[in-house]
Amino acid sequence: MECPHVDDAVKLDVDKLKLASISQWTCEECRARKNPWICLTCGRIHCGRYINAHALSHFDKEPAHCVCLDQSTAVFCYRCDEFVINDTPLKHVERLRQEIADKQERNRRRRLAVKSDEEPSRKKSARLDGKPTDAVVKCHRVGLRNLGNTCFMNSVLQSLSNIKEFTLYFMRLPSFDSCREKSRGSHGYFTRQKGPDENMESSLVEEVRKCVCALCNEGAAPHSPDTLFAVVWQIVPRFRGYQQQDAHEFLRYLLDKLHSELLEYAKRNNSSRQTIVSGIFGGQLRSEVNCLTCESLSIKHDPILDLSLDIPQQFVNMRGKGRPQCRIQDCLASFVQKEELDETEFYQCTRCQSRQRSTKKLWMTSLPPVLCLHLKRFRFTNMFRTKIDIHVQFPIMGLDMLPFLYATEETQKAACQNYYDLAAVIVHHGSGVSSGHYTAYACSQIAGTWFHFNDSTVTEVSTEQVASCKAYILFYVRRTNSGNLSDTIDDFVDVET
């Protein structure tokens, strides 16, 4: 949202901002230390609208003092009654935000350096140079504020940030500004996109890095991903506005754009064509198309970042208590089973030199470290958009992918590497794709504790509650990979710095 009041309302200089005690900001009225807001006109601190709303009371008494900033550097305007997201940087707010971000970065690195000094006997993963270790990547309890129907984005970010290797990578990345200083003005480790104002630069990688670091800050107030959302608007215009969006569509765009930014730098430096995105989520699919006339076989291999699975119609059509329970294994079996193609999809046979009746079968030939499964719950016709709202059973531990893997000697020998454990689940609540609400369940890969992330609210839940939810997107982590992939995080960071 463009706010016309920021320039007039922001009178606070950086020197007067209470940065030294930013983590101890306390409401001057009720002494609450949860979610404090600082008035950017006079510098007084009050609790925000999510607590006792003393900041609102301050605005009622002083209508000119309408703009506040919270600990996550989100800016809220009481006159507009909305968080401020600007496509062009406002000099006062940007200076305050940058000062806070620099201080938080220095404090984070100082804490990690102290931790490394206290544990000199640890192996390579201890990272004595002060960078994050596996032990730092815990299941956080920090929520994400809803900026207006942005639950689809919040659920995806919470799920990704609870995948240990994904979080560890982004926490280990240096900030763009520190990387640019080291490289003396070059573009750093990723490409910055130009916004509507040519003087404004934005990077999805940098904003995701900031968001991941904020979510891993234990005890912090709910984080406002407004700057990340603003960058998403610039890079993917279809997400502009505050209408409800599809979480799976956002996930695909997010991963594709992250991969593209990181790959651009790798190309310029003649580095590997693999990024952390393809390294974690990348798998390979084998497609076999068989001509029913001449029996010729066409084989094609395609890279994938996830699997979109139909819910078998036999489970959708049945009603009543006697209906058999659909399992995620049934959806996977339906995905890889041989099918005869419709007339509109007839195969152009190279031997017959014409379109012929044919069958198609899919296999997984390479399993990714993190397996993302998307259930196609929404179906579209010319007249209706419907949702398949049945419960699909899924294992919390030990999903065996061997039955869906193309059989080779290597896959048989490495059968123990085909088991996956659940790391996160995204759930859609409601009846339609353009309505409803998204939440996420995620598990600490260290402590084994499950949490439910509902925008700003985070609550601990049992595995039974997770297993009973109607999953929309599932994230599974390969058992034998948790240690091996951590060893390769160094290589990805070294390439991109």
C-alpha cells in the first residue's frame, strides 16, 4: 500500500531511535514487552494493536503521530489503518530500517562467534568462523503477520524455514550489502531486480534471507514480511494486490525465481548450474510413451521440483461410512500407473510418421533430498470450481518411495535411502481456491516437536493432530540425507559468495 503520510509523520532521526535497547522495548503504559511499536514522530514506545493497543491510544491523542515501526522494521500507518508497503524507498524509513538491520546482523554474528569459541572441539559443521551451525536451526515459534490475504505466502515461508538445510543455507549467506562491500561494488552473489524506480534495487534471495533469519530469532514478535511481499510484487506481477492466491502456485514461483537469481551469478562465474533449490528439491522423472501401432518406445527424462498428484476418482466418488480411506501411496501409485492417452493427446510417432494411439507411464529415476508432494484438491470446469475435501492419509515417518522408483541395480542397493519423514504440511481450510485460509504444520528436525503456524499465532500440537489434517502440500525429508546435504551447504555458499 502506498502511504501518503510517511514523509510528514516521520520526524525521528536514527540517532534518537532507541537501537541500543531494541530487544527490550517496553510499552510506557502497561510495561508489556511483546510486540512494542515506536512512534516515528516522537519516539515514544507503546504496545501495538495485537496487545493492548496503547499505540492506538497515543494516535487518538496525537493524530499527527500516525506512523509507527515495530521490532521487525514493519511500518504501520494508523490513518490508513494498514501496514506500509512502498515500491519506492522513503528516505526516513529506509534509513531507520537499514540501521536496525545492520545492528541485528552484527548481534547475530557476535552471538554465533561466541558460541563457536565455546565449542572448539566440534567438527566441520561447528563452523568456527561464526556462521550458523545445525544446532542453531531449531523449530522456531515466530509467527508471520497477515498483510491482507497473505496466508498463502506465510504458510509456504513457515514450511520452507523449518526444512533444516534450506534454513541453514540462507542463514549462512552474507547480507547483500556486506557482500557488495567485499566485492567493491559488484553485484554480489545474486542478481538484483530493478523496480519501477530505477534507483531502487530488490532481490528475492536477500529478502528470503532476512525473513528466514527473523523467523529463527527465538522469542521475537511476529515478523512482518512486507518487504519480501513487495519484491514478490515486482518480480511476479500476478501476485500484486491482496486477493487470495494459491499456495502451491506461489511455492513454484518462489523456488523458480530463487533458482534463477542464484543461477545467474553461477553462469557469470562459470560455476555449477546447480543451486541450493535444485540441490534440495530437484529430482528426475522418466516418461515412457509406447505407440500401440508399431510398439516403438519413446523415453524422456525431465527435472522436477515437486510432484502434483491426483486423488484417485474411486475415492472421490464413494460416499458414506463404508468408503475406503485414501492414502498418499494410492495417489503416488495412480501417478505412475500406465494409462492410455486421450485422442487429444495422441502421440506423434516418429516411426509411423503420424499421431497414434499410445500409452504413457511415469517413473521417478532420481529422488530429491526433500520431496514435495502437492495434492490436486481443486478441479475446474467451464461452470464450476470445486474442491476435493476428503482426508488423505499420509505417514509421519517412513514414507517408502521404492515402489515408485525406476528399478535399477543402484536403486535396489540403495533401498534404505528411499525412506522419507514428514517435515511440514500446508493445509487449505475452506471450499474454494479463491477463498478460505492457509495454515502450516512444521516439525523441528532436531527436537521432533510439531507446531501449527496460523499467521501470527504459533501453537504446539501433537502428531495425532498433524496426521488428522487434510493436507494440501507435504514436505518429506529423506532420512539418510540429513547429514550428507549439510556437508554440501558449504559448497553452495562458497560458489555464491
